[in-house]
Amino acid sequence: MSSHKIRTGDDVIVVTGKDRGRRGNVTRILANDKIVVEGINMAKKHVRPDPNAGVQGGIEEKEMPLHVSNVMIYNPQTDKGERVGFKMLDENGRQRKVRVFKSSGEQVDA
């Protein structure tokens, strides 16, 4: 289990940039604190044809990475993006680290 604040599959909302206010799911987490969000930060990419690989070529739309500081995890209770922190829960004598919303202290469902 990863201890990052944003993980694959999280529902996030973009807080800055051309897609500000849009929501999507995190599909990939890349190095250098970059993430790829489904349907967000789309760019047109020119693709060269490659008959050996079966690629036709042309212009395709591609999801480009965003920095994690430009998104917040979406909280359905408040209908907003919120900051996330960590909290230690004690279950059967074992410590477990969980993500919680900073505003309410409730656990992030993932």
C-alpha cells in the first residue's frame, strides 16, 4: 500500500490550468510527482504511420501528465476538491495508516 496522497483510481478535480473545475479518475502515476487523469489535459499528437506495428498515423488526442499540485481529491459530501492528510488507526492492536480529508477528518474512500 502506497503512502502517497493521490493514488491510481482516485476521483480528482483540477484546480488550475485550462481544465480547471473538471473531474476525472487518475489512470497512471508517473515519476516527478506527475499524474495522468482520464479525459483531462488532452493534447493533439502527430503520429507517424508504422505498418509493422499496425499504426495508421495521423493526429490523435492524448492525455498528457499534470503535476499533483494542480489537482485535489474530490469529496462527494462537500462536492469540492479537498486537501488530504494521514491518520493512524488502531485495529486489533495493529497500526494502519489511512488518508483523511483535512476539513472534516473523515476517511477517503478509495
